[in-house]
Amino acid sequence: MTATTEGTDAETPAGTIRYWAAAKAAAGTAEEPYRATTLAEALEHARSRHDDRPRLARVLGYCSFLVDGRPVGGRDHASVLLAPGGTVEVLPPFAGG
């Protein structure tokens, strides 16, 4: 499936992506909805949605992610399942933290 066909049916989980700091600036928004089964799909949809903002794709490459409050860590994003009504937090590195 491609980013344009994945996650478009009513059975696919829908939730919210929240962008913080540099990710928020790169996306041009603090949050937006997603409809995706995995974190990898949600991030691909975000990249596609903001293809006019190439900086977002770069920022997403070095961010950490929380899915429903749980750190993703080094797991393959394609293996991280998203739940209906879930939240993906996009966290770029923070200075002094």
C-alpha cells in the first residue's frame, strides 16, 4: 500500500499527532489528526501531508516518539501499533534536557 491508500478506511485507527518544539515549527501546527495502523504509516502520512515543508521530514528523522505516553525507543516504527483515539507525541531533542 502507498501513503495515499493506507489508513483511509473507517476501520483504521484515528488519533492525534502532537508536535513539540522544532517539530511544531517544521510542521507549522501543534497537532493534527492521523488515520493509520502503525507509527510508520502515521509518520509517512505526515510527511506527505506536509510535502511543501521538507524540513519536517528531516526533523522527523531525529525525533523521539511517545505513543499513548509510552516511549517508542529503538523499535521499528512499522511494529508500533496505534489505537483508536491514540496520541503520538513528536519530540525533537531538547537542549539542556
